[in-house]
Amino acid sequence: MSANQKTESPDTLKYEVFSCKDAPKKHAASVGTKEDNPFDFVRVLLDGAIAGAAAGVVVESVLYPLDTIKTRLQTVRGGGKIILKGLYSGLAGNLAGVLPASAIFIGVYEPTKQKLLKSFPENLSALAHLTAGAVGGAASSIIRVPTEVVKQRMQTGHFASAPDAVRLIVAKEGFKGLFAGYSSFLLRDLPFDAIQFCIYEQLRIGYKLAAKRNLSDPENAVIGAFAGAITGAVTTPLDVIKTRLMVQGSSNQYTSISHCVGTILKEEGASAFLKGMGPRVLWIGIGGSIFFGVLEKTKQLLAAEREDHKLS
């Protein structure tokens, strides 16, 4: 087995193309040994958490201004203009939430995916990836939602700092104010996470089968960019609804998802649901490239370090 193969994650190895006739038997035995290890689940969870945290922080740090522009485009009404100052407003507070949220997401996604891939037939691998993405999104939402609420309130100029935002939101709206738009967040992010990770994983599997080799870092990044851009485009209407509900504060302009949809249609027309699509697709496309590139590289480094430790 080559060095590159050692650093691949177990689920991707499942779809490896081998030239030797006896390689699949050896591979199946090695995977079976790992899966029988009761500590393997914890190892996968921890490696995923570390890789997810690293990828999430890098993406947010680099692309935060695009996210701010997208948020401001979605919240402006009628012919109003967006402000291009303070594009990094709320970054520090956002990173404080993104790090654990990304760690939880990938930490849950990776072992869930591997368990489902083991349970499902290979022709249903897409369903395993869809389900794992949704489960990871649901698990991380408990942190992602308050983080998103605070971030978007700061991006739209409601507060000067994250601590002030948390304190004033709780004072005016109660603790539930930190979870404003929770249902709309799940409506957007569960399908987003499921679709994005499914597209990414399936493209990687297909590409590896066609190329008959492991993917390079740039190839992982390109596939991640494509998966992110496509998913970002098709979920933009859901993102508009989520943003409107999260930033309204105590004004209660919208009382529910259905009321929000109806009001936007009545006052602004259907085109309002496409607001911010350009920056969103650009942001998530580039973000997908960076996120999945950093994610796979971190997973490889962790696997390589673990192998070196075994040999030492």
C-alpha cells in the first residue's frame, strides 16, 4: 500500500480501484479489523472534529466579507443600497462559534457516514452521504444558530461587538432570541448540508474510479468548489427566508416561515428570494474549495501522524 493510500479516510478506500486481484481481500480484512475496534468510532470522531474545526475557521476568516455583503443584500428592502463598510463586523465572535460548530458537524458526520456506508449496499452510498450530512447539520445547529444570529445582527449594524449582541438580544428577546429563525435555519441547512456533502462525496468516488488513483489536493478543492456553488445556488431562497427571520429582532415583522414567504412575495415579488445569490454562490463556491481542501489535507496529516506513531 502506498503512502497516499495510508492517508486516505476509510470510506474513500472502500471505493479504491486496485490493479492486483487479491488486493480487495486484503483491503476488506484491514477495514474489518478497524471497524471491529471499539475505539475506532472515537478516533474517527476526534479526527473529524479537528479537521472540521480547521476547515471552518479558515473558510470564515478568508471569505467573511462576501458573507457580509450577501447578508446585507438579502436584508435591504426595495431600492435601498447596501453599505460596504465594516465587512469584517462580527468576525471574532463568529469564529468563536464556527470552531466548535464545525468540529461537531464533521465529528458527527464522519463516523455516521462510515457506519451507514457499512450498513448500506454500495449502490445506496449517496443515501448514506445525504443522511450523514443532515445528521451532522442537526447536531451542530445548537451552536450554529446562535452564532449565525449574532453574526448577522452585527453584519447589519445592530451591534458593535459579539458580547454586546448576546447580552442585548437576551435582555430584549429572552434566551430564545439567540435561536431566532431556528426552524428556517434547519429548513435551509439540513438540505444544504445533505446535498453539498452528497455531491462532493459522490463526485470524489466517481472521479477516483475513472482516474484509478487517489485525488490530489487541487482536485479535492475543485470538486468542493463545484459542490458548494451548486448547492449555494439552489438553496438561496431558503437562505433569504432564514436571514430575514434572524435579523428582524424584536420587531416581529415576520411571525413564521409561511408569513415571511407570503410577505416577501406580496411586497417585493418572487425575485426577492434570489437576493444575494451572486455573492452566496461565489462565497460558498470558494468556501467549498477551501473547506474540503483543508478538510481532506488535515485528515491526511492526522492519518499520517497516526501511522508514524505506530511505527515509532
